[in-house]
Amino acid sequence: MKLKWFIWGTLLGLSWQLSAEELVVLKADFRPRPPEMRYGATSHSFTGPLVVILERACERAGCKIDWQDKPFPRSMRDLSLGRIHIVPRLIFNQERNEIAQYIGPIAIRANAILFIAHPGKDLVHEEQLLTQRIGLKLGTYYSDFINYDNRLTRVTAADDANLAKMFAAQRFDYLAVIDKNSAEAAFEEIGFHDYYYASFSYPNRMPIYYGFSRAADHQEFVGKLQYQLEMMIWRGEIDEIYRRDAEVPAAKVSVTLPVDMLGN
């Protein structure tokens, strides 16, 4: 009898090992967007609600995530070439829709587009932007007007750190900001505080998606992950993940969409 249970246990263990080895590996690009995506406590570890939600949905869909830490412009290039599968928190626009399928949205955030100004140079209406220089993060979508209107003078940089240095050096008049925490951290890093938020801003309700490369393999996981995320919303898991994350203030937790609004 003992031999029988030993053989059964060995076979069961081998079965679990083979199942784990057969999991499909999807490559996802991390970029620091606190509090929703942050570096973890150990080297090459990542945390935050968007990391936890994707890993949990992927595990249930039969895959696992291989995270890579990469600047956003490189992520967009690799997404278009199919070198990676997933970019979290990819803002929707028609240009990106050509290279990525959108999974979600998992939530909607009230996330206004703000403008950082130099002292004594307030921005009170949109028309002022036509005669000034605007600092923008390379590869980031703000709005059709900010990104595509040919009348605007844009100055771009790859990340918040460079944008902060360029603003401090008077390279442009206003800095357009979607991620306020990241921009303020960049200014703090260089010890620059001689700025303020302009009066004018764009109201912006931002759906939170995961972008899945149209050129990558394993396209079957687009539907599988969409289903798992819908189930997580229906069970209240996504709200719970946000609530449990100590870095996310309760008043700023995303408002989750009803399941019947997903995929539209």
C-alpha cells in the first residue's frame, strides 16, 4: 500500500512539474508609474496593483509574466515589432490601436492633464499654448490637440528626469503632465522647486488598459486574459487589490467599470 501511494505521489508531482514547465511565458515591460507600478524591495522585482492584477490573471489563463524594465519609447518600439507581448497602462489612441490590442479596461481614473509653469507665467486658456513651447514625454499620448496639432511647438524628452532638467534650464514654457507623482519626484531628484501648476488643465477620464502586441505570438491570450480580468472585476478582486495596496491612497482608488462595459 505504501508503495502504491509513493508511486501515485511521484506521478502527481511530476504532473505538476510538467504543467508548470508548459506555462506560456509572456514578456511584459515595466516602467515606474507609482503608486500603481513600483520597484519592489529586491533587485529586479516589481510591485503595485497593475503588476499584481496582470500576474494573477495570467496565472489563471495558463501563462506567466517575464517582466523587463525598459523606457517607454523602447517598449513602444518592441511592442510594434512583436518583441514583447504586453505594456501595462497603455493609453488608447488610434495610432497605438494599429500595433496593440487593448485588454480591459480594468478601471477608469479621473486623471487630469496638468501644466507645470514657471513663476509669473500662468496658463489660463488653451490658446496660449499656440505661442509657447510645451515640454512633452516622448511617445506619450496626451490628447489629439497636444500630440498632433501642427501649430504647437513641442520639446520632447524620453523621461521625466530629462524633462525636469530641461524645464529648470528654461528650455520650454510649460510642461504637460499626466503622471503628477512621477513629475514631482523628478523635480525633487534635482532639487528644483521653482515651479507651480498652471490654472488651466484638461479634465481627463483615463481608462486603464493593458496593450497586447498585434505582432507578437500567443494571440490566443488576448481573449483569455480579457475573460480573467472580467471575472476579477465581477468578483471584486481588482477593487480589493487596490484597497490592500498601502501605497495607493483610498481616495484615489480607480473606479471599476461594470463588466458589460469591458471591451467596448
